[in-house]
Amino acid sequence: MGPHGDGDMEKVESESHRPISTVVFVIAMQAEAQPLVNKFGLSETSDSPLGKGLPWVLYQGLHKDLRIYVVCPGKDAALGIDSVGTVPASLITFASIQALQPDILINAGTCGAFKVKGANIGDVFLVSDVVFHDRRIPIPMFDLYGVGLRQAFSTPNLLKELNLKIGRLSTGDSLDMSTQDESLIISNDATLKDMEGAAVAYVAELLKVPVIFLKAVTDLIDGDKPAAEEFLQNLAMVTSALEETATKVINFIHGKTLSDL
């Protein structure tokens, strides 16, 4: 993640050498979260510590001695559909860190990807770093702020053990891709495209919590099918692949420290 002050660095250094005990998954859609909830037998929390009267959904449980939480933004009150996008993702990330004090965050979900970059439908990527592609501010320094480049927490041992593909993730608040979006995604050398990741990274950096990203490919940006059609067609199959990889990640994390990852 980003730079820390001396006191923060001491805290991070200390925490990197004790076993990970709490993992929080931030997941945008119920369909993306449900296979993982089922796999680990997590229970929905009725008296949520995230706040009263909010649509946010919290699942929790234990895997061996590792506490696992899955947090979703829940349904839009007016339309009854999943609250996707950067604003809900930022809010639940902030609330989860404050209330649950995780050792590490995992933003897991689906994404679009470029086949020219070696991506295929059903691939699960470990993200190297994240950017935004729809924050266009053509003023010196503000342009860099708009891109918002941030590193994911480095996990070389996890990457080697699971043999995952790795790539840069670009985030924006639209499922489709305008010409300007496409230009920025390509110029930023991104392999993957989603609607939450860079927002989660911003909050994680702000609150100094390590974060990794697991993104499963539902649609090919440079393919011949409309993104929405391909996304819906592949969602069930790809969320199953995401759950399988997330389970491997949890099993790898168990009993390890941050520095072991």
C-alpha cells in the first residue's frame, strides 16, 4: 500500500509477524458472495456492528481458528438490485475496517478483461495494482490523483502457490466502456476492468489495512459480445471459479503471518 508515518510503520511491522486472525471479504454482488458464504457455512449477522438501518449485509464464521467476514452493500432501497459501484464499495470498506478490525481485506468479485492480455472467461486474477479510468482531471497533479494508482499488498508466496494470473485492475462506475474510458484503460496498461476495486484500495490505504484483490473474468472487453450479455451468461460459472480460488486463498492464509504471504 502507500507510505506510512514512523508510528504506522512500526504497527505494520509488528502486525506482519503475528498470525492472521481476521479476514474481511468486500464483495459487491450477492451472487458473487453466496458461493463463498455457502462454502464456509457463514451466517448472516442480524445485529450488525456496521450500523443500524442500513442495507449492508454481513456474514461471519470461523474456518479452523480464522475468523471470516463477508460484507456486501446489499440492495438498493428503491430498485431492489445490488448496490454496485465505487460509492457503496467505499462505504462498506470503511465501515468494515472500523467495526471489524481485519488483519487483511480481500476484494473479491467479477470483472471484464482483455483477451489480448491473455485473459479468458473464468480466469481468476490476483491484482498487482489498481487505477481509475473515469476520473479525468486534466490539471497537473490532479490528473495523477484522478488515475489513483495504488499497489495491492504484495503476496509473492500466495501467487506462486496458487499459480494465479496477475494484472493491473482499472475501476470505473459503468459496465460499458466509452471511447475515453477505453483510451485511459489502455494507456494505463490495465488487464482487468471492474466497478469497485480502486475505491476499496483508496479506503484501505487511508486506514492502513493490507488489501488483495481476486477478480474472475465474466466478459472479454475486446471480444465480440456485448459486455452485459456476456456478463449475465457467465456469472454463475465464474462465481463458482471465484469461490474455488478464494477457498484456496483462505486455506493458504490460515496459520500464516502477513509477511508469510
